[in-house]
Amino acid sequence: MKILVTGGTGYIGSHTCVELINSGHEVVIVDNLYNSSLDVLDKIETITGVKPKFYKVDILDKEKLEEVFKENKFDAVIHFAGYKAVGESVAIPLTYYENNIAGSINLYQLMKKYEVRNLVFSSSATVYGDDFEVPFKEEYGLGTTTNPYGTTKKMNEMIITDMDKAEPENSSVLLRYFNPIGAHASGLLGEIPNGIPNNLVPYIAQVVAGQRDFLRVWGNDYDTVDGTGVRDYIHVVDLAKAHVKAIEYAASHKGTEVINIGTGKGYSVMQVLKAYEKACGHDIPYQIMERRPGDIAVCYADTAKAEELLGFKAQYDIDEMCEDSYRFTCNLKK
Ligand code: NAD
Ligand code: WQD
């Protein structure tokens, strides 16, 4: 298939492009390079032997985005482009709604105009909010989101569902990612956070790289194995492979499916820290702090639907996730 990948030079998008190319698909990337850089294209070429066609286009610029649709006949779209920082979304909500909602509507309108029926959308476990019991199941539906970023994911899910009802030929898969971490085994692709990282593993990586003094562990009084928060961490390469299965599923079905992508297993902050210590071979300094506002104690996925509909099961364990993250961090310093 010829697939438009918005946000394709970003963290998850770049890994997905590699897996799409490895599976024989043709990839065209649209990205405004707000949170990624052009050298990712060379890295994708080094890994796969293929340099994807690239357009530096902002999805908010509908005219320029339409040029991309005029020049290419797409079979499908995987839509990653968007802003993703939870705290920032609270501070500048309109910017988040504009980019993640208005930008997405531009894309969906062009898909309709150019009759591109198959879509995979990057949703998030954040849409469950803290309304439900773990493991989170797709059938729970949408919970009460706790920040504008999460609300943009929820709104996109609602928009796509309504759009598919009105256009019965459409086929969309809404992937609710849990906590993607890790990097490509080549050490070439990974996550480079902008500023101070909010997420756990990028923060640990910066402590290990000597950029931060210690990890701040947000709370150790939760009702969990050791009191620290538990999450379902998934290797970004597993997540990328899930996208290949999801877009192939979309192309052979109709309607809207919501599918969790996680491992189904939860690890605490301290367990992740220990796995990272094993990967880098030394202790990592940390301090226990107050709970972070908005955090929930435990979050992990029910993965039965991904297995049943997509035949997808995550392969990498937490040790491999930390080893690959560490390898990428070491390469950044070179
Ligand atoms: P990322 O920031 O690395 O990638 C997003 C890409 O989109 C970047 O390359 C950025 O430059 C581009 N972009 C942003 N706004 C754009 C615009 N208006 N026009 C064109 N390009 C634009 O983020 P990621 O971690 O790869 O996340 C990809 C998607 O997955 C996002 O939609 C994110 O919300 C979602 N998601 C991420 C996580 C996570 O923990 N990383 C979890 C759940 C969902
Ligand atoms: C994981 C655990 C923290 C940093 C966020 C978004 C979610 C999704 C994934 C996009 C928690 C603890 C963290 C630190 C810590 N993104 N922690 N010290 O909050 O589960 O999910 O990213 O869709 O929407 O909300 O991920 O990595 O921030 O936190 O102790 O410096 O690590 O308290 O228990 P989270 P996270």
C-alpha cells in the first residue's frame, strides 16, 4: 500500500516507517519538523535501504497538505502528527486544540475529498481517565480526561467514529497506546525530548547521561507492589509493528475499531529504575517526592482485542526496552 504517515519523522512515526517499509509498503511522510529533524530520513534509509518521500508541511496548512494529496494517490493514512506534552497542554490549551483538532480535521476532510478510506489514529490510554478498573478494556469506552491533551485524543476518537458512521466505506483503527519506551536496536532512532522530560524513561536516560542529578520518583505511597506508580510500558518497535497490522486490518475491513496496544503487564517506577540500572551497569540516583498531580496508581491494558483482531502480541520485555533506550542514549553522546 502507499501510506501517508503524518508525524512520520517523530519518535513513534519513524519506527513505524521502518516497519512499514520492511513489510513492503511505500511510505510518504508529512511533518513540520516541530519535534523532529530531517536526519531521521537518513537513519530510516540506513536501516531499511529506502529513503521515504518527505514533505515539510504543517497539517494546519490545508492548501499545502492538499498538494500532497494531489501529487500522491494514497491507499491509507497513519496519523501521528500532534502535540503530546500533558503539562504544556494545561498551560496552552488553545494551541493544543488547534494543532490536534483543527489539524486533524484538515487531514480527515482531504481524506474524504480524495477518497482515502483507511486510517490508523494515534490515541492513548489517557482517554480512559481514572474512571475504570484495570486492566483497561476497550469496551469501557471513553473516560473523563484530566488534561487538554487527553481531551484532544478523546475528541479525535469521537470525530473519527462519527465520520465513519456517515461514510460506511471508511475504515479506521484507533490505537490506544499505553506507555511507549525504548528505541530501535540499531541505536539510530529513539526519543529526543524537548527540554525537561516529563516521561519516566526519557528522564532516567538524562540522569544516566549526566544531564540531570537524580530521578524524582513521584510518590511511593500508592497501593502497588512497592508504593510507586505502575504502568504498561511497551517497546516502540512492538508498537510500530502493531501499526503495520492495524493498517492492513483497516484496509480489509470497514467501520471503526478501538484497540489497546500494550503488553498487559504493569511495572512500577522502581522496577523500571532497576531494569535501567541493569542495562547501564550502575546505580541511578533517585529521590522520593510527593505524588504528581493527575497521576493514577496503576494503568495497564487488556490486550485480548489486539491479539484477536490484529494477531498482535508484544514481544519485548522491560529489560530489552531499557537496554535499547540506553544504547540510543549512549549514541547521542557520541
Ligand atoms: P513526536 O512528537 O515524536 O512525533 C509527532 C510528530 O508530529 C513530530 O515529528 C512533530 O514534528 C509532528 N507534528 C506536530 N504537529 C504537527 C503539525 N501541525 N503538522 C505536521 N507535523 C506535526 O511524538 P510521538 O511520541 O511519536 O507521538 C506520536 C503520536 O502518538 C502523537 O499523536 C501522540 O500524541 C501519540 N501518543 C504518544 C504517546 C507517547 O507516550 N509517546 C502515547 C500515546 C499517544
Ligand atoms: C510513568 C510513571 C509517574 C516521571 C503519559 C501521558 C499519557 C501518555 C504516556 C501520551 C508514573 C512516574 C514519571 C518522573 C516519575 N502519553 N514518574 N518520575 O503519566 O503514565 O503517561 O505518557 O499519550 O497520556 O499522561 O507516563 O512516563 O510520565 O509516568 O516517578 O520523572 O513514572 O509518576 O507513575 P504517564 P510518565
